[in-house]
Amino acid sequence: MINGRKVILSGIQPSSSSITLGNYLGALINWVKLQNEYDCCFSIVDLHAITVRQAPQELRANCLSLLAQYLACGIDAQKNIIFIQSHVPAHAELAWILNCYTQMGELARMTQFKDKSKKHHDNINAGLFTYPVLMAADILLYQADLVPVGSDQKQHLEITRDIAERFNSIYGDVFTIPDGYIPKNAARIMSLQDPLSKMSKSDPNPNGCIALLDSPEVIIKKIKRAVTDSDAHVCYGEEKYGVNNLLNIYCAVTSKSIEDAVFEFEGKGYGDFKRAVGEAVVEALSPIQQRYCDLMNNRDYLESVYKAGAQKAGAVADRTMNKVKKKVGFIV
Ligand code: TRP
């Protein structure tokens, strides 16, 4: 709690050149709403990204691009602390300390570690294993009350709470115990090709995922190819995963209710429906893409944003670090 307002912290890895439509509709759209009610810290978590091998030039470009995408989506650099994780050394420092308060067995149970170890079996590094401890450091440094995350990150939030409670039980009230924050109407956007799994930039089928920066033609094409069913009836249904997903996307970008959307497409086929969804997505993303281009042409401004962010974030983080160091017994 700062100035009587609850603190929110969240972050996205700069591991690709564009966030997905799923990131935008599931996370960023809500972050934009939260910035008026809470003290928000939004991070670009590059330290997390290197748990998987990254090409240096690409990582650098992706970080800057992600910053521009945050801003283009409407995250306000004045109202929030927007920063690049590696610019605030306290993250790595606290992660080390918290490593000494985390058990191997707890980390070995993390499903994301197990999944990523399978996927990157030639690079199961110690960073991949202690990834959740770095995430705990991200959250605890800012004494965050609420952490907006998708359901795939719930386990990491649980372990963050466990580590914080353990630390507090030894040293007294050092860390705020964070809660997950799942907005009531957060859209959960699924792959267009496999609507039972989450839309993800690592989708094996590139047509499954729409990037925030995809061109209108590509967006229309991907939605045209989206998996539906043989029922040819636009409605929300139990086994109609593909159509449900398209309806969710349509409603998320147009702010219409599902009932209104279903009514609108009554008697129409999937071809018409998909065209309308595609056009609605293009319409929603094009002003964002325009702002993104303008921002990318203004490197000086982007630099000023991440520098100011690092300073503001560093000041908050250092306060927590100081407390932690004293508690642990370091000379400060
Ligand atoms: N692990 C998160 C993800 O992959 C990213 C992340 C890192 C994060 N640190 C965080 C999310 C702190 C919320 C809070 O989605």
C-alpha cells in the first residue's frame, strides 16, 4: 500500500517481437483500466527471458519494442512505473537471497519448469529451475498487493506467497503477501488452430496466434482459417470451442455482449462471421499499431521512459532491499 492505494505488479517476457492478441485482450487491456485505481508497476522481464537462449540483438530489439507496445496499448508512463527488469539490480539481488529460503523440492514441482525442461531438454539451466524465485523477487520488492496473471502463472504466485510467508515468519513483517488478480471479465483467448490451448507465440502452427503487430491481411487470413465446427451456427455452445473463442475475441474487441453478438450473426454462416471478426480485430488493433510505429520512430522518448522507470522502480526496490539486508544480517 502506497499513499493508501493498493500496489499492482505484472510483467511480460520480451521473448518475441510482438505480444499476442491474447496478451492484449487477456492482460494489457485490463492493465490500462487498473492504472486509474492502483499504483501499478509494469515490468519487461528480460532476466526471465534469458532462461531460454536469446539472440542478443533480438533481445535488445524486443525489449524496446515491448516497451513501445505497452505504451501504444495505453499504459501511461506518467501514472505507472514502467521499467526494464535488468535495469533494477535489486531483482537479481533479492532473487539470490530468496533462493536461500526456497526448497529444491518446491521448485521441482513447478509445472512450468517441467514443461520447459521437456521443450528445452538441451538447456535445462539453473535459471530455469529458479525462475519462480526471480518472479517472487519481482513481486515482493514492490510490496505488491495484487498480481494480475493468467491461470498458467497461479502456481508461481502460490510459491511467491509461500516464500514471503516463510521469510516473514522468521524475520517479522518484511513482505506484503500478494494475491492473484483475475479481473471478472478477463478474456481468455485460445489458439485459432487448437482452441483447447491458450493462444501463444510458441504455437506450433503460426496460424493459431495473432500478433498485436500483424498486418490487416495476415489477421483476416488467420481468422478465416480458424478452426470451427460442422454445425454452421454462430452461437455459444459446450463443444463449440472454436466458435466460442471467435465470439470471445469479437466481444472483447467490440465491447459487445455475447448475446448481442449471437443475435447479430443469426442466420449468417461462418464465412460472414469470420469476416466480421477479422475486421473488428483489425479495427481495434490499427490505432495501436499506428501509435506503435510513431513510438518506434521516437527512440529518445522511449529511452527517457525506461530511464525514468528504472529510477522510480529502483527507489522503491531499494527500500525493500535495505530492510531485507538488515533482517538477514548483512552490514548495510
Ligand atoms: N512468469 C510470467 C509469465 O511468463 C512473467 C513474469 C515475470 C511476471 N515476473 C512477473 C508476471 C511478476 C507477473 C509478476 O507470464
